Amino acid sequence: MYVLISNVGSTSLKFKLYRMPQEEVLCEARVERIGSQDGIYRYKNDMNGQERSLPSVPLGSYVDGISMFLEDMCGAERGVLTSVNEVEAVGFKTVVSKGFNGTVLLTDEVMQGMRDYLFIAPVHNSAYISAIDQFRSILPDTPMIGVFETSFHSTVPLENRLYSLPYEWYEKYGLAKNGYHGASFAYVSQEARRDGDFPRIIGCHLGGSCSICAIKDGKSYDTSFGFSLQTGVPHANRCGDTDPYTVPFLLDQGMSLKEVMEGLEKRGGMLGISGVSNDLREIQEAAEAGNERAQLAINVFVTAIVRYIGAFYAELGGLDKLVFTGGIGENSATVRGMVCERLSHMGVELDREANMRTRGSGYISSPDSPVKVQVIAANEELGIARETYRHLKETGK
């Protein structure tokens, strides 16, 4: 069975075509900086090793990235299929839908639930709706399966999920932490416990979206994300934690609600503080060149990560392993090093040479470190492929 996985991020797209249940990757692609004239596109045929790399290409929308991938996947030069109709299911890392959770067939009702919750995840849900609608038009008879990000966090105890708001708001509206990055943390939870007994894990998914997760005995125990994706540590464009009274304050200063929300969602985070970019690579280059605001953005980012790790350390009653994943977590030795150096009192001992050379996966703690520190390459797609295949076998659709 050919199962195509589409993983849509706030500024990125990742694709992998699997032959299931063998879990064999036939081809894959990564699209970055969507919405810019300087996008990045990389494609690989895993069967013969042929690749295509476009380091600077206009990517106005998610549709552009999808079209480029499908053209390569079924192309004569680098393709692995003769027709897109050979794909038997498309699985998506979906975010949140009103009234739906877990792994579900993306029916009109589920899609409407995603639209109903656009205000919670405006960037992500709108991107997924666009991508799913595009695939539904191309493959109208092919099952579209959604693996919702909130599912992994269903085990978080209510005392860790509930806000100190009128309780009837929770009863009536479900106003509590939802948690996101579930596919990533589910994979991290599995991989981090393959080589030992690590009952207390803190995972740091750092990329365009960022969140920290406390994992206890393989299950989510707490997370930095809240009801929406606007919370937690700073993100590429989104503000993360902020005082709710900043909104009425800014409205009183004469700003419109649209202007305020745009500042929180699109002009905040690393971009807002640095004034340089929403891409950590460019921010770090600016900081190294002496840009003080760029350095400040990195410092604020690291401080927020350390703050959440400290809180979750207390909740878990200690820490056995710290994990970094996501684009920044896997590739930024600078951020990892800054975080770990501030956690020495918790038993984190960094191997600086291992940290500098590690890209993707590997241990970066010293051999005698009481707390092990591991970099795990994100592979949300495999988890989604497994869930998609399981759903199809159990339901037949």
C-alpha cells in the first residue's frame, strides 16, 4: 500500500511516500520558507538516490510546494510512481478540530470542525485546510486521514491542563490546555526510551513552532502549549506567553483588534524581537555580526526554554533525559549549548565537542552526566504513516 504523508508546518511542508506496512520510504521532499520569494525546495528519490535541490525559489503558497512535489514524485526523471492515482491514502499531521480528536477520516464534518477552530490555530488550520482541499481535488476518491496533534496530550492531568478561570468556561467551552506537537512528542517518547529506562523526559521541539513537553512514563504530563498555538515559548512569528491584558491596553491606545492580532500572530516571536527575520539561522548570523536585537531575541528564546524546563523538572520530580528535536533543536548547537549550560544545577553536563558536531541525532551530554541529553531527528511522518495505516486496516476506509 502506498501511503503519502503530508506534514504541514507554519512555514514549511514535508512529504514522505511510504510503502506500508514495510515502512519503506520511496521518496521525500522538504519545502521551507513558504510565503517568501526565497523559498527552499529539496526532493529525494530514496530508491535510486536522485535528488533535486532549489535553494532559492518563489513559494507564494502551500499549493506551490504541493505541485512541485507531485510533479517530481510522478515525473519521468526522478519519480517513483507513474501516476498520483497509485497513492492509496494521504495522511496529515492535523492540528485541532472542534469535536474531533485522535486519528480520523477527514470528512466534511471534520473539515468544518477545523474551520470552526480557525481562531485557535489560524496559521496552521488555514494551511491544512488549503493543503487538504488541494489533495481532495487531485485525489477525490482517496481517503484523507488526519492524525490530530492534541491526541498525545489527552493524558495530561486536569490540574496541569486547567486555567484559573471560571470553571463553567471549561465545562461549556472546553477552555483548557489542548497541547500540540503531539506527533513529534509521541515519536520522541518512543525513541528516547529505546536505549534505557528513562521515566522522566523533557522534550524540546524547536522550529518555526516551538513547545516543551514533560513526558512521564512515556505519556504526556504537561506541555507549554495551551488552548491555542499562541502560547508557550516564543515562536518564529508568534509571541508565545504574554499578559492577556496587553490586548485591551493596546486597543485603548487606538490600535484595532486586527492590528493587535497580527502583531501577536505574525509580527511577534523571534521576528518581532530581532527585527531581522523569523529564521534563527539569519538571526544568529546577525547576532554574530553585532546586531544587539538579534542577540536579544536568542537570549529571550533560550530563557523561555530554560524556564519551562525548570517548571517541568519540578512537576516530574526530577529529570532522566532531556531531548532536542525539530529544525532548531536538531541543528542549532548554539541554542542547545546555551540551554544546557544553564541547567548544570539539574545534573546536565554538556559534551561541547559532541554538541558542536551533532546534526540530526546523537547524544550531546558527557558520558558521566546524571541527566542524558539526546538530539533526536524529528520523524513525525513515520508516526503518522503508522497511524494512517492502522486506521485504514481497522476501518477499511
